[in-house]
Amino acid sequence: EGELTLSRLMVNNSDKLLRKEGSALFHHSGTGWQINSSLALEIRKDILRFLDAERDVSVVKSSFKPGDVIHYVLDRRRTLNISQNLHSLLPEVSPMKSRRFRTCAVVGNSGILLSSGCGKEIDSHDFVIRCNLAPVVEFAADVGTKSDFITMNPSVVQRAFGGFRNESDREKFVHRLSMLNDSVLWIPAFMVKGGEKHVEWVNALILKNQLKVRTAYPSLRLIHAVRGYWLTNKVQIKRPSTGLLMYTLATRFCDEIHLYGFWPFPKDVHGNQVKYHYYDELKYKYFSNAGPHRMPLEFKTLNLLHNKGALKLTTGTCI
Ligand code: CTP
């Protein structure tokens, strides 16, 4: 088998893009972009050599029985018990089985979305993927409301729902999930120890309130396979961010992928401040090498793919 597509592109780019630092480099106008379908197809095939998103997007019921003990993916010495509730929420078959879309939006959570006016455009895609249960209603004009697939790190319970300490926190959470209808709720529950209590509470609330949301729990091999794909392409990430993971999965289901809300820089191209999240006051944390991600490096890679027509990044306004 030949060389992977992306690594070839990187070499041909002679590091020009990758050596320069700073966000000023990434000023790309929204006009003039065209999909390069054959490149997108090549990337889909390359990624399929590492993972099959249709399968790896979730474990299924038949993979475990209640009481099984598994090792955390990124913390092999620690274990997790597959509870009755968790088992009952595992899908019978992959929630993405046979689902194909012409255009998809992957929406990151950067403050770059504020005043973008991108809501309508985002909602016009056939399939919309969002991250970490980000709020939408109050920001609809800029981020849209459609959510066909939404991720939820267990830490979100603490960060955005007060650790479910009060009844009102739990109500707010149940309300948020009920708005999702039968969308996919993707919970990376097997990554690291620490969130198991939160995952159990979430599971209990879903069952108790008979929410329609379709739960999915990424396979134990997904993160290593995704990391393997990017490392093989000489993109030296540590742990892929949720946004990069979602792009990688989307290549399997979507012919054309549009990214919004990806901007891991504290300033925009004009030097104006950009919030880390469009919806809260969290500060930038992924610039030191101590953090788990390499978001600026990921962004440079996505920008290269944008320039080649493999995906479309929107970092400006949509009007
Ligand atoms: N993102 C970005 N620029 C930002 C914030 C987020 O490009 N300023 C992208 C990243 O790909 C990130 C995704 O949007 O993974 C979702 O954002 P967030 O919920 O903040 O993810 P984190 O919790 O920061 O990181 P992760 O869940 O990936 O560990």
C-alpha cells in the first residue's frame, strides 16, 4: 500500500505553513473554496485503514454483559464495571450504521462563532455534529440549533451542570437532553477514570425520564486508532481533541465536511480578543505542552486540508 495522502500533502507543502506561528497565517476568505472530492475520498480510505467509524463510534450491547470489568483506555491500570444501567443503554447496533450524508457540519466551541451569523448555514447541513453539550438556544443566530450528534465528556456534568448537586441542575440537564430528541449522545465513558459517577448519574436520568436520545459510547480502540492515523501522517498530536475526533469520524459518513467554531487562539486575525468558548468563561489552557491536546497544531493541519479542498473551515462570518 502506498503512502498516506495527508503525509504527501504535508511534504509537498515544504513546512511553509507549519513553521510559521500565529493566527495571522490563517486568514482565509470564505469565497473561492471548492471541494476536492477525490482528495476527500482518498482521506476517507486512508482513515479506514486505521478505524471504521461506523463500528468504532460505539460499542454495542453484545460486546459486554452487566458486571464485566474493563480497563480504561488511557489509564490501563484502572478498571470500570459495566453496570446494569450502562449495559441497558448500549445500542444494539451502531447508531451510525448505513447513515450517509452529502454535507455535514462539525461545530467546535470557540468564541470565534460569536457574531458570526453562521446559525442558518450550520443548520442547513444534512447532519450537524456538536461538542460537549454546548448550549445553542441563546446563541442560535451564530451557532444554529440542529444537533444530530452531540458529544459529552463526563466532566461536563461538573463544569456545566453543577455536579447535579441541586434538583435544578438535574432539571436543566434533562431539559437539554430532551431537546435532542433521538439524536446521538456520544459519551466517552471508557477513556480515563474519574467520571464514572457522573456517567452513572447521566444514565440514571436518561432511563428515569425515558429520554429518546440515542446513547453511544466510543469503542475501546477508537482513540488509539485516530491518534495512529494522524501520527502516521506526521501530525504529532498527543490526544486528539473532541473536534478533531469528530472530523475524523465524519469522513466516513459525509461527502463534504464544513467546520465551524475551530479557532484555538486568543485573538482573531484583526487582533480582537476571542473567547475560548462561545458560551462560558473558560480560559485558554491548551497552549502549554502540559495540556492533553495540541489544538494549534491540529488547527494548522485542518487549515492545510481546507486549502486543499478536503474540508471547509469557516472562521469568519457567514453573511
Ligand atoms: N475548539 C477550537 N478552538 C477553541 C475551542 C474549541 O478549535 N477555542 C475545538 C476543539 O477541536 C475542541 C472542540 O472545538 O475539541 C470542542 O471544544 P471543547 O468542548 O472546548 O473541547 P475541550 O473540552 O476543550 O477539549 P476536549 O473535549 O477535546 O478534551
